[in-house]
Amino acid sequence: MSEPLLVLDNVAKNYGAIEALKGISFSIDKGEVVALLGDNGAGKSTLVKIIAGGLEPTSGRMLFEGKEFLAKSPAEAKAAGIETVYQDLSLCTNVDVVANFFMGREITRKVLGIPVLDERAMEQVVQKALASAGTRIPSLRTNVEHLSGGQRQAIELNRFVHFGGKLVLLDEPFAALGVEQTRRGLDMIRQVASQGIGVVIITHIMQQAFQVADRIVVIRQGVVAGDVARNKTSPDAVINMITGETLAGAGPAS
Amino acid sequence: MNPRTRQTLEFILDNLVWFMLVFVLVVFSILIPNYFQLGIFANIIEASSVLGVMSIGLALVIIAGHMDLSVESVAALSAMAVGILFCSSGIGLGIQLQPQWLMVPVSLLIALAVGGLIGAFNGYLVVRVKMSAFIITLASYIWVRGLVLVISGGRSAQDLAPAIRWFGIQRLGGLPLTAWIAIACFVVFSLIMAKTPFGRHLVMIGGNETATFRAGIRVNRNLVIAFVLAGTIAGLAGWLLAIRTSGATANLGVGLLFNAFAAVVIGGVSLKGGVGTLPGVYAGVLLLSAINTAINLMGLPANFTQVIHGLLVLAAVLLDAFKQTIRQRLA
């Protein structure tokens, strides 16, 4: 692969006098899984929101597929091929599974020139997508408010697998999942990556990061504290980077 | 609880207002002499057309998670605009267009445009300035009514041009055309809400605005459209009101807002947004109208209606809260 999928160049974000991100630089290749690690408040979610178009960076630039990129809204990021699964679930609990799956990109057919929802076609797609991922939801027509946390997260995960795009951002996607569902979720990520889609996954669980990621990027206090290939590091080394015991980027320890 | 009981309960909760309507009609038919007649039922539908149309717009905005208190005043302003232009006595200018029928589309367009403009103003402030819809539309409720008083000088316009009044007189299947217009509005907007992406998006915005924004739905655009629609529909209600009263007075339609509000809530629309359907709202409107008719037939002083409507609003909000607790039990 000649050029990276996404390049972050010194991306910074200030909230007034508070520097949430002081300048983040790293890159993601096509088909690569990058685990983004860091302590609470390190700025991981802020970074994801900037890439996904939910927040505008204060400075710095991004290159997506070699072109200058800045999404002003989630719609723009989505149009460019960036899918995001947020930490707090982004589902509308007052509508059913099918409506949530297709939120914002409903299948329609024209009746007298007016777009009309094609419920049957959408239901078939959702049925197929959920079945192939092994997710069981009793009825696709129940409102999401009646579903468990795990089922809700499964909808979101299946949504990104189905719609794909070019880059997927996952902000702690497994927080509400059981052991078996998490394993399946990790499989899904590898499967998505094998299709040439770049994946950024934020997680707190070291084991997950080492199971799924090709590369591990550690953020501490708004800067990249470490950027290493998974097979060249160990969980202990990464923990040291997160807590700051090895002063990476701060000169050699004496 | 087994799934079937739950489904039955949910079906009842979703359609509660229809059951209430049937119940009320049956009770009144048994207890009140002369209630059970086709003419009375036609009258119930006829009397609910203005309120019904206004409730559609209000319901759209509430389903999208916001509020529009200005619909009553907007309807009054539209009615006054039509009245001043096309009435021949009072403060009416008595403008005549040739051919006569041309006055129908022109007056309708004026009424809709007045409503749409105020709706756009409300929507812009809610979306761009991010002020609370409640406060903005409360302000509009006051200043638009003030504008009605200013342009009319507190006086009224009478004798609407016959070509326009024709809609209130001409009957089709026992109902005046104005009632058919209201029914058509309910059918069209029910379909829009249930079958089109726009309607689906409004419901989802009312449910979780952040999620819809993240999913790439243009939330602001949809909300502005909802407010413009609410205003435009209120303009249509004003046009119907002008036809019904054959003119416009400065205090035309006072109190309609609270009836519309009651109808919407009784119709099963949750004030928290995201829940409710327009057929339900129509049932709510019919329910209010059925009660009014009963009060008239029993010969109670008309002032009682206001007391009863107030209590109904209260009952509806309590019912809304009660339904939510039941739903949470079900979940």
C-alpha cells in the first residue's frame, strides 16, 4: 500500500484555555487495525469526534486518501466513507431495529416521484446482516427500548460491518457486551479489516487491544506517547506508556 | 409477561385514544337524547376541522421534540389577512379578482405564506440561535396576536367574498368541503410521517437528536422544515377559520391553542418527543369535538366547555405520564 488511508498531522483541540489535544500525529493504513489506548481524559474520544466530524480541531490538518480532509459534520465524514460507533450508544430507542439500522440512509422507492420507505427491502437486509453475524433479536419490528444493552450494541456493530465505508472508528464498542459477543465483535473487526477497511478502536482492555490490533497508539495528556507494532511490544510496556513511567517523547530517561 | 399480553397491552396503549373516542360516543349516544344521529356525527367532524388542521402542525413539531405555541396566533393573523383583503364590510377592503374563482388560490396562498414566514422565523431562531422553542414560540404567540390587533385596529371584517365562502357551504357526502380539506390534510400528513424518510427522521430526531446528527441526518434542516410546516398548516387553519366565520375578528380563535394542545396530547403524542401518530391526533380532535357537542345538546352553558377542556388537558398530561410508567414496566 503506497499511501496511508488517514494521516493526522499535529491535530490539536483547545476548550478555552484547556488543551484537550496538544498535537496528535499518526497514520492508519488500509486494512490496518489501530488500537487507541490511553487513560481517562487522555483525549481519545475527542480525537475520534474530530475525525468523525462531530468536533472541529483548533489546529493541525488531516489527509484522507492523500487529500486534505476536514469533516464539518458527521454527514460529511460519512459521505467520505468514515463510519463511527460511539461510546454512548447512538440509537433512537423510540423506533424499531430496522429504522435504526438504516438511520439516515433509508432505502426508498419512488411513488409518484415521492420517496417512500421500502420497509420490506430494509427488513430483508437487516435480517441477512444480523443472521450472518449470529446476532439474535426476536423481532426486527420491536422498538429498541425493549432490547438489552448487548442487542443494542450488536445493532450498531452490524451496522458498520454492513455499510463498511473506508475507515471505521470504534469508541469502546464492547462496553455492554458479554464474553461471547465480544469475541464475535473482535472477529467482525478482523473481517472488516481484511476487506481493506481501516479500523481505529478505542478500548480500555489491554487484552482486546492485543487480540485485534496491528498497531497500538497510546495517547497521554493530549500527545502521542507511543506508536508501536503489536508484535514488537508487550502489555506491560504499553501500560507503562499509558501511565507515563516510560517518558516516551520526553527524551531518554537518565 | 408473555409476548402476546405485551403486544395486546402495547396495542391498547398505542391506540388508547380511539378506544376512548368509541367509548365516549357510545356513552353519549345512550345517555343523551338525540345524540345518536348522522347529522350530529357529521357536525362533530365539521366542527373539528379548524382545530384538526391546527393540531397537525403542532403535533409535527412536538413529535420532533420541540414545541410551537404560536399556531393559534398565526392562524388568527392569516385569517385577518384574508379577511381584510377579501371581505366587503367592516375593515375589509373588498378586493375583487376576475374571474371570481381566482380569489380562492390567491387568498389561500396568502394565508399559507403568512403562516410559513412566521414558522420559518420560529425555526430559524430555534435552530440557529439555539433558543428554547417554548420561549420563542411563546413570544410569537404574543407578538403575532398583537400584530392582528394592530392591523385590524381591534375591529372586524365581515362578508367574505362568496367565491371563497363556497368551500364552507358546498357539501359533499353530508360534510362541507372545509371538513374534507381537514380530513385530506390528516391523510396526507399521516402518510408523510409514516411512509417517507422525512417523517421517519422527525420521529427519530424527537427520540434522540444526538444519534440522528451522528448518523448524518441533517437535523437542523429537518427541524426548520417542521416549523415552517407547522406555521403553514396554521395558516391553512386560519384560512378555514375565515371561511367558517365569513370574516375575521381581532380575537378570532382565542383559546384554540389549548384545545389543539389537548387534542395532541390526548391523541397519544408524548411531550417528550418521538412518540405519537397523526391518526391518533385526529381521534383526539374528534374526542374533544364529541364532548363539545354533548355539552351543547345537554343545554349546559357554553362556559362549561372551558372548564372541561382545562380538566381534559390535565387528564391528558397525567395520562401521558401514566402511559410512560406502564411502558417502562413493559420494557
